[in-house]
Amino acid sequence: MSPVSPARSASGGATRRTVLTASVTASVALAATACASDSSSGSGSRSSGGGSFTYWSMWKESEPQAKVIKAAIAAFTKDTGVQVTVQWKGRQVVKQLGPTLNTAHVPADLVDSSDRFAYSGLQAVGQALDLTPVLSAAVPGESGKVSDVIPKHYLDLATTSGVLWQMPYEILTTQIWYNGRSLPSVAANPPGTWAEFTALIASRKSARGGSGPLALDGDIADYSAYWTYFAVLRELGAGAFAAAAADKTGASFESPGFLTAFGRIEALVAGGDFVPGYDGSKWPAVQDGWAGGKSDFLLLGTFAPSETQSFASSGFTYRSFPFPAVAAGGDESQDISLIGFSIPKKARNAAAAQRFIAYFLAKARLEGISAQAGNLTPRADIAAPAQLADAQKALSSGKVVKALDGVKETAADWYTKVFCPLNTTFLDGGQTAAQFAAKLKSGTAQYWSNAE
């Protein structure tokens, strides 16, 4: 899930709780040259240049990510002479920037945000500068270029029609979390298929005297949505959910593959596999209870440890495994949300902003996102914090897809108005798989009819 509300501040994570002109083209070349200069001089020596840029950030100044970025800015100014004016705007930063994008004086040269806001607020409206040239810039203090340290499979998720509209520096993915200390057998042999997973659920439900072992705060629509989305992803592969959302007839939702996927989730609900009271919960009661041992498994993003650590039972050891494949050899792709840098197309100091991007992606600076902020980075040579080691391992295959098939970017209104309300009712046990599919079909058809 994106690090955007409902908000309860959490100390460690990306939380919910958190027409190129000739002059801009010249700036791109300048940025690459400047970064090469920094690399040759070493990160500790000041290079010539100077200049300035303004940076609007999604973080609040008290958050761990902000502290990492502040340290990097101070070092950047010392090493390059470039002055940085930073404003800590919070999660709605791109929305705040939006009204200025078509003016002659865009107030921010650099902005960071979650990918869906960077896409909808900048790229989709033609206001994102293409960051592709930054890939050729040297990483200051290292021997390689940006393209050498940021894997292509992450860059591809932030590229549309050849335009790289975001440079990622933090990665979020969704896992099924559990306490490795209390479930050592799961840690030794996590379930890899749906049959293994459901057998594990049955075993744990029996051990709990019939109480469902799956944690879910049912009042958060995204959390319920992920159960259904992952079932579809594993059954039909990447792109099926997004294609169905765009099907103006809605008929895709009644196809055999969707009905099979929905049926798996219906079986969990009907079987009482979710913790009692999940459907009437008020977030974060269930996830906090999970950390205290009231249930076993929690499907949530990599912000789960930071959000629940203050409620965790003594000796709690955060372990996780990916949502299981339908069967051996089936889809095992990992859903990804990105947080990263973007530059407005009309930014007046784009060269200096690009120079900072390359500077921040150096291992010596980016590793603070892991070591201090407790999150994953796109660099494979930066070890994950211990609680996210399983998640990093799951990402090592490079089989990644955009979270929720990207519908929060390409069909956000449909997702919010059609899918989420119906899916919440489905996860609460108010519909069968067939009824849910029928309602999605009619609701989607009506939505697109009204949109025309």
C-alpha cells in the first residue's frame, strides 16, 4: 500500500500513519557532466559549480526519511556548492504543486512522492521531465553510473511511452507477515502454493481452537482489496486486473479465471479463516492485535514492522513470505510501489536537481533509507533491515509488477467508487464469488457508461 493515509505516525517507515525546450535539454547534459565531476573528485571534496534549486518533499521533517535526506543535502552542498531550499510538504505534495505546473514560475525544481501521485499529478498531465538522461550520470564517489545501480525492472515501472517520470529511491512491496519466533516451522518452510497455504491456515486455526488466524482490518478498503487482487494476479498474471477495470462491458469479471480467483477468497471468508471481528474492526485494532499474538498472518506492505513494533509481543521476530502461487511454477511476481524523485517539466533549475538525484543514489547516502528509516531501497548492494530481509529476498528475482496492476494510476476513480465498496462487502461475507463478479460486471459497465 502507498504511504498515504489513514495516518498514524510510525517511526520507521513509509507510512500511511502514512515540451522539452532546448535550455532544459542543455541542462540534462550539464547534470551528467556535473555528476561525473563529483565522481572524479570523490564525495568528500568540493567541486566547482554552485547554483541552487528548490525541493518539495512528501516527508514531514520529523520522519526518518527526512533526516536521511537532510544529511544528504548538507553533504551535497558541502561537496558541490549547490544550495538547496527544502520544504517538507507531506503526502499531498504533488497535489499542492499541481496548480502551478502551467505557470511561468513553478516553485519546486525537485519533488518526491509515491509513484501513483507522481504519475497522476505530473506524467499523466504532461508535466514530468524525462529523467532518462540521469541514467548516464556518474554516481558521485563510485565508479559506475546511475543505470548501473538502479535495476531496470524498477525503472520500467516508472517509465511510460519512453519517459522516465520518476527515479526511485525507496521500494515497498506486500508480504504475508508472521512471528518467526512463535512459528519456527513456517520460517523453515514457508508455503509456496495455495494448497500449502490453506493447509497451514487450517492447522493454525485448529491450534487456536477454531479462531481464524488471518488478520485483516476490514474497514480499510485497500487491505481487503489486496486479498482479492493477489488471488487474481496469481490466477491470471500481471495485467489481468487492469484490463478488467478498463473493460467497458465489465464482462471480464465473470470470466472463468476471475470466478476461480474470487472463489479462493470466498472460501477463506466462508471458512472463518479471518480473525473474529475483522469485519467490524476499526483500524489499527486487528493489526495491533496480530502483533500481540491474537492472530498469525497479516497481509500488508513493508511498512508493517514499523507500524506494529510498539504493539509486538516480547521477542517478536518479523518474518514474511510472498502471497503463494496457485501451484508450483505459477505466477510469483511481487507487487511494487515506488517512492522517488520527479522534476516538473518547467523547473528552472533542473540541472542542479538532477545532479542531486545522482548524488543521493550513492550507496553511502541511500543506505540510510534502510539503516535509519527501516525501508527497502532499489540497490541490491544495500542490505535490507533485518525485519525486511525476507521481502528483499522475494524481490531478488526481479519479477515485479506495479501494485494493484497500476489501477490507482490508470483507473483510480473506478477503483475507489466501484471496486472497493463491492470488494469490502465481498470480504465481509456479504456476497458469494458469483454475486461479487456479477455486481462488478454491472457496476463497471455503468461506470464507463456514465464516463462517456
